[in-house]
Amino acid sequence: MSNHDPDEFEFGLDTPLYLTADEDGNDLPGDQVIRNAIEEAVLAEQVGVDSFNVSEHYREKFMDSAGAVVLAGIASRTQRIRLGTAVTVLSTQDPVRLFTEFSTLDAISNGRAQIAVGRGSLTESFPLFGYDLTDYERLFDEKLDLFTKLIREQPVTWQGTVRCPLQDQRVYPPLPAGHLPTWVAVGGSPQSVVRAARFGLPLILAVIAGDPARFVPYVELYHRALQEFGHDLQPVGMHSHGYIARTDEEAKAIQFPYSREMWASDERRPTPSMSFFENEADHGAHFVGSPETVATKLATYIRLLKLQRFDLAYATGRVPFEQRLATIELYGREVIPMVRELLRAEPVDLSA
């Protein structure tokens, strides 16, 4: 494989269904947030976005705990856009139930379902569903092994330590061959990158802060490991936060207060200053700015990391519904066509 066709590149949107603010700055009710997310996905399809992906959390400020149900609602309102997750916390899911949910979504959407699995950066699902954090690695590894078998080679015979074994088991509804693309999302651990390669699954890099260029060695490691495990070259994607407005100044002014508020509630990270936020937008992993600024930056990192997919985690925090719609509109109508043109002018070289 050498150069990649820009028209085949996947531009997605990721959301945890933030509990967003109304016009008075108060939180919208959770049920309204879910209905709004469906409208956001409908708009995303209308403006040319390739995929809409819902994450999985179990916290007060996120309404994404039943992503497959939300995606099914979106499927009933759309015709083309791919529908996936960003990410499913596989460690605390049952792979059989997850397969049935997404094979059903695939049927409802006429083959548009996809999924990204990961260990998750937050761990509240472990005590909620009765799992021990000391089993963090084993749970994910064994469940990924079973889920991969379910999507590839039914009937399945499988045995592990985290659930009951399966013997010549078929799981329904059936999934047509080649359906339900399954990506492994990683946050920068070499071991996680090698695991994705061992299973021969596509890789998504969660690039949340810092210079995305630091992930180049992980992409190189992934390509080497695929070869060593005897797998064909697989796609690499990237997930990063961002917000698009008419000017760089407007985008930063809208997004910063909500990002600061979100990060201030995260006990793992210090609350960022405006200078930190601007540095991330100008030189780091945040795609915040005008369509031209975001498109130019995005094309640069697509080439550098040899990507075939990019998911914008758009409008971080309580950004109001109308402003969420506005950034989706600019992403689809202006940023995506601009990036495709830039990639046509200088294609991505996928040679390992």
C-alpha cells in the first residue's frame, strides 16, 4: 500500500453527549440532550461528515451510557453516515451482549455500524458492574479476544477466566462478512499498540494534549508489530478535541470557558490557563480555530501520522446546542472539503 485516496479518508465526530447549557447557562435536562444529539448527527450527515460516534461514561455530566440505543435512534433518521462508538469500555461489557447490540444496529442501519473498543480513561464502570480494577489488563485482553472471534469466525469456541466458556456457539442476529469494523483505541501505551496489532485490528490514537507528533513512534511500532504478527497493514485513526468558528479568536473565546470548566472537574488534571489552551490550539492536540486553521493543521498531522481516519471530539463540555450545530456545519461544509483538497495536492504515503 502506498498513497491513500483522500476521498476514502473518514472524517468523524465524537461525543459523550455532554450535559449542555441552555441560553441562560443552566444545564439542559438529560433527555433533551439525548434528543439534541440525534439532531446533531442528522446535521452531520447533511453536511458531509462520514461518521458519528458516541462514547461511554457513567457520570453526571454525560448522557452516553446507552450509546447503542442512541445510535439506533440516529440510524432511523439517517441514510449514509456511519454510526459507531468512541469508545466502548470493553473491559466492563459482556462481548456476547455487545455483539448482539451492534449486529442489531448494523441491521437497522443497513451496514453502517462500527465500533471502537478500549479500556477507557475513566474507571467508574468497574465498581458499577462489579469488576475489580486489579483485573484491568486481563479483562480487556480476554474480552477483546472473544469479541474478535465473534465478529470473525462463528460458530465460536472460546475459553478464558473472565466469563463462561463457549462451545461451537452461534450468536444472533448474524453479522454479514466484513461488517462491523472494529477499532482499538489507545492513549499512548506501547503495550496497547502492540495488542491492537496482535489482533490485526485498526488503531485509533486518543491524542488529548501535547504535540501529536510524539505519536509517530507508536504508529511505526504498530506497523512493525502488524508485520511481525503476520497481518496486513491496517488503518490508523486519531481522536482529538476541537471547536471551529469563523475566526481563531471566536473559536477560542467560545470553547475555552467550557473546556476549563470540564477540566476543572477532572481530578486527574490541573485546571488549564488560557495560555495553555491557546498553546494547545496553536501547537498541540486541540483543533480549535477557523476552518482554514483547523484544515491546515489537520492535513499536517494526517500526513505525519499516516492517518486514514480523524474524529473530532467537538464542542467539549457544556457548549450550547446552537453552537454545537454551528461547529458541525463548519466542519462538514468547509473543513472536510478543504482537507481533502490539501491531501490531493500532497497525498498520504502509507508505505511502512
